[in-house]
Amino acid sequence: MKICVLGGFGVIGRAIVEQLLTQTDVAVVAADRHIQPVTDVFGDHAARVQAVEVDVDRPASLAAALADCRLAVSCIGPFYRHGVAVARAILENGCHG
């Protein structure tokens, strides 16, 4: 299974990615507008992380980040600005959010 963490390089998103990597065996997509080398951020678990640059204002960008993921967690804020677009993209791409 693959899980997408939108905002995966932010403070909360990174903590969620780290917990997924240490507590499960799932593959993780860390999607963010500013990505970093996964080996620098996630160390020994980097092989299970795919970094994807995402722009929440571009639906195609969100769709690319969510491709092949069964579950998505959004840590993108502010929610009042991006929440509806992110929820729509998650549903349209067949993910559970």
C-alpha cells in the first residue's frame, strides 16, 4: 500500500511520514511545494519515500501526487483556503482521506 502525505516536508507532515516509516511497512509519497532530498530527511527509511513537488492550486499537480495511493493525509494549510480543493482531489483520484 502507498500513502500520500500532502505537506510531507512540513513540521506536522514530516512527523506523520516518520511515524508511518517506523510503525508500518507502507510506501510513502511525501508531497510538498518545497521538497528536500529524502535521504537527508528520512535517513535509513528513505528508500520507502518518494518526494513529489505539489502545487495545491494546480489540480493536475495534486493528481500526480495522489496517483497510485490508497490513502491521503493532508497537512496543507490553511485549511479554509485549500481544504475543499484538496478533499476534491483526494476523492477524484480514488483515495481515502
